[in-house]
Amino acid sequence: MIVFHADWVVPVEGPPLRDACVAVADGRVVWVGPASAAPTGERRLLGPGVLLPGLVNAHCHLELSHLAGRLTPARGFVEWVERLVVTRPEDPLALVRTRTAEGIAALERTGTVAVGDVSNALAHLDLLERSTVRARVFFEQIGWDPAAATAVMEAARARLAALPPLRQVKVSLSAHAPHSVSPALLTSLAEAGGRLALHLAESPHERRFLEAGDPEWSAFLARRGLGHVRFDPPGLSPVRHVDRLGVLRPGVLAVHGVQVDAADRALLAARGVVVVLCPRSNEALDVGRAPVMEMREAGVRLCLGTDSLASVPTLDLWDDVLALHRAFPSLEPEWLVRAATRGGAEALGFDDLGRIAPGARARFAFFEGSASTRDPLAFLLSGDAHPKGVAA
């Protein structure tokens, strides 16, 4: 048995514990409580600081790590997307894999223990398998031409069927967004069942395109060789559009959720959808700010993701916690901590992560502090706290 001893332990499902210990056996938490009552075992003194459950990054694109610093600043969302699709194929697979491996190492180094990763190529599953990070990889499908929907689905299913057995990684079909995936393909992906992620209500362009048509996004599609596809805007918000197609249900992760009105928020809550907030990415791409307080009031489930190094400078999830804290200073520290841990774990279906309690996996994040810390939650949000990974 290993007994971790820290000045503060924040178990998430209970109040912070001062001068506390967490006992671990066979990779699982078996006891948590005051140091004075800790069971006997190999004592590991973490010292001044705060021990949290490992962080859960619910939205990331690890395979875009080779694009770090190469796409921003861009003059708006559409230009950024165009830079992405033009620049992405330029790099050889060896470089893409090297940068992806570095991205995975960055997650481990900054206390992230699980990730909701989006992939178009599935060329890095072996890297995730060899890491300490548990992953749910969303195999993202893009296809604006409805005539190609059946072929896209058949190819995606064949690719999944050919995957080798995986231990650390779960892979499921997913969709990019309602302005890049035809209604026919969206419906097929929804009917496939399982957990599904899609970028939803991210930008004003997406909302305008679906409500009445957006000249800038239409021109982008034409430049991509899709100008022949006839599309009559449904006259609906992105949220209501995908709901009408049967996409919204429990097990769906709607990423970004920036352009959502009151009716959208009520619908997301009623359908049991989890919205993944990516505050730094939204700011970098100038798409607006998610109405976090209003979504909370509506009962929408929320968690956090970094997005990719193509739009943010780090994969440290705590940087997004701090960004959200700066944007919404009235958010309770307890809520922010839960969103970065238990909230993401629940969204990805990793029920044994995101909490420090008997039976949970012994994967932690430790924030070094000082012996004078009196309020661990205030310290975590001070900007002086930086996570590192801790495991038995």
C-alpha cells in the first residue's frame, strides 16, 4: 500500500481536507482522510500544495499538434479553417507523429489523466496506448455531399473493424460539425449509437449558414470543390437543426456551445447533452464567448477541453480553468474544479476517474504550493498554481 500525504487534498465529491492522506493499493484508492488516521503503508510525502484527481481534457485534437503557432492569428474563423485545411497536409507523417507524441507527453506532465481526442487519421492510437493517458478517440467524419454519405459510413466502419485490440483507448464514430457534415451523414452517425462528439454552435458563420445562408462559408465550400451541392438552409439554429436530425441525446458531447440562445440551452439540457467549453480557443478564433452562466442556469451539463495546439498555445487544461475564471469570476471554485475533473470523466464515460474516493483510479494532479496556504481553492485559481501528474 502507498500512502500519499499532502497539505491539502481536494477529493471533488467532498470538501477540501487539510493535512490529509490518500491510500492506494493495486492502482486504486482504498482510503482518504486525515493524516492522523491514515493506514500504514509506504508514505510518500508530497508536501505543501494541493492534491486533486487527475484532470480530464474532454476535447482535444492531438494529431494537430504539428500545427502549433502556424495558423493564428487569422482574420476570423473561416480564414483559420482555410489555413488549417491547406497547411495540414504539408507535413510528413513522421513529423505529425513526433509532435503528437510531444502533445501526449504534455498532457501527462500537466496532470491530465484522460482525454477526449478527435482524430481524422487514427495514426496515433499506438502512441496513446503506450502512454498513461486514457483516451476516448472520436473518429471524426467530414462529408458535405449527401451523395457520399453511404460511402463515408462504410469506409469508417471498415476502418474501425480493422483496428487492433486496444486497452487504453476507446474509439467511436463522430461528426465534425453541422456545416461540414451533410444531414444524411449526420443522421447515419447518430443512428450508429454510442458516444458521439461534434463541434456545435462554435461560430457566427455556422449559425448564419444554417439559419439563412452565409456567403463566406458558402464560398469556402465552393473553394473546396463542393459548390455543386445544393443546400437549402433549414432556418434553424445549429442546435435545433441537429436535434431535428435525431443527433442530440445522452452520450453526445457538443463542443464549444458559443452561439446558443435560450431555446437552444433548454434543448441541450432536456436532451442530456454535455457541452465542452474551450474558452481559450474561442477567444483565439474570435467566435464569441459561451454563455456559461445561462447554460448552468438552464441545467446544461458542462466540462472543459483545450482544443488543439493549432488554436491554443498549451495543452494544459488548467490554463482553460483560469481563462474561464477570468471570464466569469462569479463561478464557484468548487464548480470549476469539478468541471475539469469529474465533469469530463462523466462525459467520456470514465466513471473511475475525476474523484478521489475508494474504488477510483489512483491518478492525481498535484499543485505545489506553500505551507502558508489557508484556502486551497483560492490558491488553485490564483494563477500561481501549476499541475503536475502523480500516479502510484
